[in-house]
Amino acid sequence: LFMAIDGVAPRAKMNQQRARRYRSSKDSIYDLLVKLAEAKKNNDQDAINILDDPDYFAKHDTNVITPGTRFMRNLSKHLQEFIQKQQTNVQAWKDISVILSDASVPGEGEHKIMDFIRGQRLEQGYDPNRHHCIYGLDADLIFLGLTSHELYFTVLREKVLENVDGFQFVSLWVLRQYLERDLKPVSIPFDWNFENAIDDFVFLCFAIG
């Protein structure tokens, strides 16, 4: 079980994150002033007490969920304690290896997971039929799973477009079959390489955005 949390992003994305978070902080102050004015207008004392709290931003600022903050350090410590507790008390956790890559390790969580999967191929006696299951809502996971070139790869997602709780599986080995059927030309003067075609397909999708 490999658990990964986003670490420090690459420089190009870091610039984007900084701009977004500075703007988010500025918007939060504006929203607070609007809500406070409305609460005073409606004489809503409960809302005024909450919004007028000097520590309001410390309690409600989502920018604390970023590498290098006290929040992320506490989260990492909590997860380490949780893993130790589970492996001590829960039978299902006792016979598996658990790896936690927290916010102190650079890179986005999904890329750290994919690096780990690629690294497994270097293991002696690696089984090419090994099954992988990755959890997350990012569409990137589908593309990353395809470019891993692992035969059996599944993306586990929550149902977000339906008004019901639950999960759904995206079976990438089924998607691979559809892609091979749709991408393979009828006749070509050279050898067809499906794995190269997948890389080209993913590259074009990323290039388009």
C-alpha cells in the first residue's frame, strides 16, 4: 500500500500555485467582509461572533493545506500513527507493506505513486501480470495509468456525477483494448507498436489540454 501526499511542486507549477493562493487569500478577505456586513445588517449575532473572531482565517484558510505548513506536518504525524495502529491491531494490515510519502517528499502524489510502480519493474522476479489499483478523482490518473504500460491497472473513483454515494472502477486494461482497436491502422508499411501508439495518444491529449 503506497500512500502519497502532494509535496513541493516543480518550479513552473509552483508559480501558478503561488498566484492562485495569493488570489484565494485576497478573495477570502473580501468574502469575509461581505458576510460580516450582511450579518450586521440582519442582526445575526451568532454569525457576527464567528466572523468577527480574530482567529477566523487561521481556522478557515485552505492555504494551510500546502507543503511546509504546520497543518501538513501534523497530518503526516497523524498518518504515521494511524498506520502503526492499524498494523498492530488490524489483521488485514499485518501482512502488507505500507509506504507513506508525505509532503516532505517533493512531487505530486500521483507522480510519486507512478515512479514507485515503474521502480517495481526493476525488482528481481517482477510479475508482469501484477494488478495495480490507484485511488483518485484526477483524470490525469487515467493517462498516467496508460503510460505506465502495465497490463492490469485500475482507477478507483468516487461517483461525482450521481446523487448517490459509492465508487466506480475504471478498468484501463479494457480501455487499452478499445484504444488498440480504434488506433490500429488497417494497413501500414512498418511494424505496429501499440505501446508507442499509447504514448503518442497521451501526448496529443496533453498537448491539446
